[in-house]
Amino acid sequence: MNKQQIRGKDKYLVQWKGFIAELDTWERRENLGNTKEAIEEFKREYQQNIEEVNQQEREEGIFERGELPGRFTVKRLFG
């Protein structure tokens, strides 16, 4: 669902099938051994969305730098 880098390591936001969004977790690539195809697909979509946002930003100035619309917004859960 999303990606972030912490201390030089990529972490991916995982939405677990059959669970509610509050149970999504950030996982290191090493912990996602059997999901290589899903991660590659995510990377392609993520990069494409970043390029689209950068294009919109250049053309219209809509988004702040690094901000991604919709499902790529990072959410913080407390509690």
C-alpha cells in the first residue's frame, strides 16, 4: 500500500487479507519473502504515481513536494 525508508531500510505498508485497516503493518522486505511479484508490481505502480504527481505539480502546482494523493497517503495509527 505504501513504502517508506527507515534507517536506510525499505519498509512496506502491508494490508493483510481479511483484516481491518487498523491492523495494517510496516514490514521489512526480508519479512516478505513470498511476495516478490506483489512488491515488484507495487514498485511499478508507485513509481508511475510519483511521476504523475510530479507532472501535475510542474503543470498546475497542485501538490506539495512529495505529497501523494489518495491511497498513497501515509496513515499513523495510535492506540
